[in-house]
Amino acid sequence: MSNQKFNVAVVGATGAVGEQILGLLDKREFPIFNLKLLSSIRSAGTIINFRGQDITVEEATPESFEGIDIALFSAGGDVSKELAPHAVRLGAVCIDNTNAFRMDPNTPLVVPEVNPEQIDEHNGIIANPNCSTIQMVAALKPLQDAYGISRIIVSTYQAVSGAGTRAIDEMLRQSKEVLEGNEIKPDILPVGSLPVKHQIAFNAIPQIDKFLDNGYTLEEMKMVRETKKIMRDESIDVTATCVRIPVIYGHSESVYVELKKDFELEDVRDLLAESPGITVMDDPASQTYPLATDAAGKPDVFVGRLRRDLGESKALNMWIVSDNLIKGAAWNAVQIAEIIAAKRSACS
Amino acid sequence: MSNQKFNVAVVGATGAVGEQILGLLDKREFPIFNLKLLSSIRSAGTIINFRGQDITVEEATPESFEGIDIALFSAGGDVSKELAPHAVRLGAVCIDNTNAFRMDPNTPLVVPEVNPEQIDEHNGIIANPNCSTIQMVAALKPLQDAYGISRIIVSTYQAVSGAGTRAIDEMLRQSKEVLEGNEIKPDILPVGSLPVKHQIAFNAIPQIDKFLDNGYTLEEMKMVRETKKIMRDESIDVTATCVRIPVIYGHSESVYVELKKDFELEDVRDLLAESPGITVMDDPASQTYPLATDAAGKPDVFVGRLRRDLGESKALNMWIVSDNLIKGAAWNAVQIAEIIAAKRSACS
């Protein structure tokens, strides 16, 4: 690799994912020439220290991307829809962490462990999948390659950090109120923009994002559609039930997967253990399995509770856990940025 | 019904389920002549007020059941195994809330909404199913009758009260410690009798009860075996993933169910709404679905998130919630006691 450095913009720099992106760019020694931090006008003016330098967050506008090589977006779908095309016009490659372009047929939807080759197919924008999708496809891709997958039924146990820092604050505040015997007044979850609010502390809410006409939530349909797109197989049946639970960081998933070929459980375990980005934690005898509290802060996807299905001979069940802000968002985006940077450096 | 009254014993009177049983016997005006409260030697001597009368809890021994008509057991499987046969010998009918006799072919396993006719087949002991099984079969029985069921895949979101009052205390204590930034030392969950403990506050633990050789936990295999026994159909494929989450009261379940016949979703909704003990809460437009916090303290099984599966045309997905201490334990047991009392009164 040459010593090429890049002008990088982070849109949504003050948010939960933006914070993780900055931490990873630093930790991974990403080759940055100039770093521009962007946000809504509400957070503009915030000062963030990066590698010893104080950087003032600026309001993101269509002209903010002048001279930017790589722009990482995580400020909500509307912001990406408005500004990413301007960033592209000005020559940047956008890595978008929102839902804005994921299902656009001209936008690759990339998990580097699954479909890195699609990065090259971009037209200026590469979409980062939804957090709950990323960890599932990362764990299932080795099975797809080895056996083929015919069907996935997933139930999720999703952390409040997936709904942003205000949702974390709400959950912690409600927990304290319940412990003190006070009344609570939900005001953010399950969906900030919808009228009805439910208690998240000491509860399980079977709604993440708005409902669609088919009775599924948008979060559930993201898992369905994105999985098929990333795995490049529209014939896989996917059904999802997405549930928010009182966990701060780390989504857990109970996944039933039906394969096309017979398998030995030990082979599946070995295959996953050898796969990049996957850590197998699966030893019932020592009560070892993935836990959200253990996964928090780590980049890996953790897999355990591997066991044969009791009815269908070609199916197995598994428990997949990962930090939704890291592999589920920031780390996946930074991985994509690293691949782009490496290719550009190699060509320069 | 005549005015016959019964001598009733409650074994495990000081436990989480025992407390609910006493509350329900009172509330339901159960025809009690004499009430005997029994426990381990540790809790003997505790005084409990029932219908204005202070009753001293006595240590349960083989001779405690002299003159008892109906004995309700919820003091753990070992206590039931030891003492229920003595209660039967002394002429009592035992309603056992533990795992001790559930899979015994000579012991009926009863959910009154599902298989009340089996109460008559008892040989002195009637088993109350596991909490997570009860609410699921109560919701699925109407579908079995109308369409037939070929397959069930369930992932649970289970409350800590299922592990007893000490587990509730631990979860609340851990939550407080985490909120205050203190270190926590798990000492009960996931399984009191096993060596490894995990944090339950702000976490999801995919282990309830010990692991079996097939990689499933005993809790998961209870759901599998009990469902087949209660529904009297060994051909139903059942797979379960049982998970403890930081909820105090109320188990939630994400259930995929494959039927034998075609169905209209509206017919399923109507059928469930008309079924005894079931309350349908299912209106996405108003963000209405069952929640553990709403189900807590109520006897019903709540069903919502009803939707067609996206892959299998004869399958649907649903969200089933009920208070694990009430319908999942105490209320189911008291319902059985009421049926026995009514039959005896009718015959007397």
C-alpha cells in the first residue's frame, strides 16, 4: 500500500454510530489527510477531539463535500437522501449507514465478509445494511457457501442503542424510575415519530420501526429484503420477528436455518470457527454461549447454541450476537472504507 | 353446585407461585373448609393471613396430608417427587406445578382450555405444565382444532420471576448496580444449581435450566415434549429456543406455526378472539400488541402480531404473552382445582 491519505467526512458525527466510527477510524489508523465532521444545525459547533486535534462540527450542506474522498453517513435516511447525491456529484464515495439507498438496485449493499466484490459495482454510494441483518448474514454466509440455504426464521432481541442515544437515556431513566417505584412516562420508544409510546424498561416490545401493510414492521422487512439482496438469492424464504428488549448494546438473534444439503453439526461449528469476523462460543458443558454484555464493544459476530433442529433433518438452530453499533453499523462501514482506501492506494 | 367445602394444602406457600395461588383461591372464593400451608423447614413458622385468619406455615412432611382433599404443589420437583405419593396415599388429589410427573404416562398434563377431559384420567396426580408451554398451547389449541398443526418454532422472552423470588431480587439489584456504575456479581441466574452465573440485568441469556445431551436446554425440551403430550399429537414438530430477559413478570413468545390446511388470517383472528382465556390484542395501526408489562397480574393469554408467513403459505407468525406466575402456574393450577371441586360437588 502507498502512503496515500484521504479526505474523510463523517455525517452524523455526534450520534451514537458517528462516535463509534470516529473511534474506529482512529484505532484502525485509517489514512486520513483531512477529517470533516458534519451534523444537523442542532449539533453544529460541538467540538470533538480526534487524534489530538479539536475539530468543530459543521452543519452538513450540499457544498460540505467539496474535496472529500470518502463520506460516511449515519444521520438518518432523510439526510442521506438529500446530501449523498451532492457528495457523489462532488466526487466523494459515500458509505451510507441508513435505509435510504439499501434496496436501490444500483446501490450495492455490502457486508465485507459476505459480498466484498460488490463494492466495485458502486455508482458513488455503497449502502451499509441494517444492524440486525449484518450480524445474521455474516454468520450465515459460510453455511450458504457450503450447503445452500432454503429458509431462515429469525426472532431478534435488539438493544435500545439501535434507536439512538436518546433511547438509551430513556431506557436507563425508566429503569431507575421503576426501581424507585415511580411512575414512568415513555416518550421515545418504540418509534420516535409515531404517536403511541410503550415502556421499554423490564419489558419486551415487538415493534421496531413502523408497520407495513402486510403486518410486518419495516425492521422485519429490512431483514427479509436485505438478506436476499446481500446473499444474492431471492429464493431464500426469510421471516423475521423483531423485538426491542432492555439491553444497552448488542443485538441477539434466535435463528432457525434450513439448508439444502445434509450436514454434520461438528462441520458447521468448524466452518464458522474458521470464518473471518465470526467467533464461535458454544460449549453447553461450561455454560458458554454468546451474551450481549460480552459482545458489547467488540467487532466480532458471536455464534453459539448450535444444535440440530428436532423436526427438520436439514435444519439447525443458532444464537447470533453482535454489537449493533460496531459490526452492526460503524465497523461494517469502516471495513468498507478500508477496502476502498486499499484499492485506491494500490492504483495510485 | 352444592355447598361442599374442601381441605386444601398449598405446598410451597411462601414462594412466588404459592403466593399467587393463595391470592387466587381467595379471589375466586374457592370453597375451602380448612387451609394448610406447607413449606420447607427454612420457611416453616412464617405467618400468612388468608381471609382474615393468620395461618402458620408448617414444614411439609409425609404425614402433612392427613385429611387433605386437594394439595397444590409448587415447591420444586424434588419435594413433589418425595411428598406427592404420600399425599395420594392419604387420599388427596395433587395438582403438581413442578416437572416431577409431567412426562409420566400415567399422569395427565392439563391446561383446562386445551384438554380438560384428561383431568378425569388421573391416578392421584395431575401435572401443571411448564409456564412457557401453557401460554403457547392455550393460544394454539384453537388452531389445532380448526386447521391441524404440523410444526411449531418458538423463541421465548422469559421473565426472571420464572426462576423465583430470589431471581427477581437479583435482577433488580443488578439493574441498580449497573445504573450506579458499580460492578455486579451474578449469583443465581441462569441456573441456581449450576456453577457458572451470568449477568441478567440489561442482557439476554439463552439458557433456562440445564443443558441436555442434544444441545437443547431442559426448558426447551419441556416445551417440545409437553406440547406434544397436551395436544395429543406426537407428529407435531416442535423446536424451541428459550431465553431469559430482564422482565419481572410475563413471558413473551415469538411463535411460527405451520398449519395443515389453508387459512384466512381474519378467520384465525376471529377464532382466537372467541376462544376462552385468550385476548387478542392485534392492531398495528394503533401500535396495539401484547406486552409483558400489560399482561402482568392478569389471568389471560394475550395474542397479537398475527401475520402470514412470508415463505410458507400455510404458516403464520404470532406474539403470545402471559403472566408466567398466573396462567403459567397458579391460575392454571387453581382452574384445575376448581374443575375437580365442581365435579366432586356435583357428585356429592
